[in-house]
Amino acid sequence: QVQLVESGGGSVQAGGSLRLSCVSSKNTFRFSAISWYRQAPGNQRELVASMSGVDNTNYADSVKGRFTISRDIAKLTVYLQMNSLKPEDTAVYYCNARTSFIEYWGQGTQVTVSS
């Protein structure tokens, strides 16, 4: 069983920054991909950023140039650095890790951006 624990959410003003962390109970290279999703009230959960292979990254168009996904192998941690935050970034952010057979989710962390 894999556990993912997110932290780092909070409330910031527009233009501010936050760094989310996702600590995995297993080495992140065990997964085919590890990603950040978000879900705002009334909206479907959407992919924000993902990392696969040897640090191949992919971003939603809405966050390109503002968000960066990275990992610290020794700390079993994946980060989401979020800069130039906008009110529309307000959502619960979830960490996701998947293999060919199964995927795991964290409990989520709330990010609120005020104008």
C-alpha cells in the first residue's frame, strides 16, 4: 500500500506563491507517473502537472510558466511550486501516483487565492 501526504496549502493574495509537497511512502521512481490534480467547487478534477520517466514534465496550459513540478528523490517528495497565483487557481490540490495497474491519491490540500 502506498501513502501520499500533501502539505503546503493555504491562503494567499493574487500574485503570491506557494509550494505544495507530497511525501510518498515509496520511492517515486516506482511509479510510471506522479502528478498534481486540482478540483474547484462545482468543477471536475483536472490535471495540473505531471512527471514521468526521468523527469519528463507536462503542464496544463493554464499553469504553464507559473507552476513547476519537481522531486527530491532522497526525501521521497514531489513538489509543486506555484508562482503568480490567480484567484482561479483556488481549489483542493491532490497528489496522484500511478503504475500500470493502480493509482493512489493523497487526501488533498486547500489552496485559496484572493484578489
